[in-house]
Amino acid sequence: MITLKVRSNNRNNKKELHSSRAALRRVETFKIIMKFVYRLLFSIIIVGCQKENLNNKIQIVADPPVLKKPEINISKTDQKAKEALEFCKINHFNQDFCILIDMSLHSGVKRFFIYDFKKGEISQQYLVGHGCGTASWSEDSTKGKPRFSNEENSYLSSLGKYKIGERGYSNWGIHIKYLMHGLEKTNSNALKRIIVFHSWEEMSDEEIYPKGSPEGWGCPTVSNNAFKKNDPLLKNSKKPVLMWIYD
């Protein structure tokens, strides 16, 4: 009986030892698999970070888009001047020069022209502001796309032909203004709206594109230096001077 019990215990011990070794092999196999998975995940993360850094470097190196400054359409200006001269002849306006303002141009480029009828060319050009409307006063919110109106309290500029009128005192700029008599349906309320030609210290002498000129309440405004050059021309003119605002 004793011999049989010993043999039975030996068999049980061998089975337990075999089971323990199998369990250890499974644990080792699991560890190997997990190490492989960890290394694979680490490699994926490293590659992803490298790609992200490369993209960031490309974004930093990339050149910003170049904005092309709008240019004066000379043929359009000459055609307007030709029509303006005919108007001046018929209505007995000054036939030496007129003022043309092309509102289709960005407000950061010079779009106010003194056109010399005798020479058939632009003799002087300046920046000019337009009305802000519902946008912020003195900002440049509508620098590329101004709106126009003949309505009171619209704070917008009005398109059309004007007769430059009486010279008087202004609270703005160099303290000189000229009344503007609207000659068309699109600007007939100019006097009622107190739309006048004056200078403004906020206006620049030089082009500021892509920024725009500060926007007021509808008056065509130029820099103080520009107005000082225009004032003698208007003051000494024997006949009314035409100002034509168009787009």
C-alpha cells in the first residue's frame, strides 16, 4: 500500500510540474507578443510625428500669396474725360481741367484724378475716401467694394456729376471746404446731405494698398497736402469746375 501511494504522488507532482512549465511558456510567449506590439505602436507614433513636423516645416517655408495692386484703367479714364469735356462745353464749365474719381478702384490706391483737358492726360492723382455706410467710421471696411446712395443718413457716397460750388470754412483738415451741387438723380441730395469736398488729416499722401483709406460719412476726402494743391485751382477758376464720381 505504501509503495502505491508514493507512485501516485510522484505522478501528481509530475503533472503539476508540467502544468507550471506550460504556464511559464505561455507567459513568456505573451511577453514577446506584447513587446512586438509596443514596438510597432512606437514606430507608428514616431513616423506620424515626423510627418507632422515635415508638414509644419513646409507650411512655415511656404511663401504668402502675393496681392497684385489694382492699376488705373487709362482707356476708361480717357473716355470719361472725353465725355466730361463735352459736358463742360455744353454747360459752360471750366474746359481746362476737371476732377475724376474712379470708385471702382481700391481705396488704398490713387483714384482721384485732376485731368488736364489741354494735354489730354492725368496731371495729378491722389487717394480719396468714400462713405462708410453702416460700417465703422474712419475704418477701411469697404475699401474694395464701396456702396453708394443718395439717401439722407445713409453715410454713403453718391455717384454722378457735381458742380464744385462755394468755398467755405471746414472743421476738418486745413479748414477749407467746397460745396458740391449734385447734377443727377443719383446725387441730387448732396447739398441737403451736406456732402462737401474737404481734406482730412487721417488721409495719406501715398498709396497704402492693401490697406484702404479711412471712410467718412460720404464726402470725398483727400489728404491735407493734396487739398493744398487743389485749392488754388478751384479758387482761381473763372468757371464752375466739374467733379465726376463714377465706378
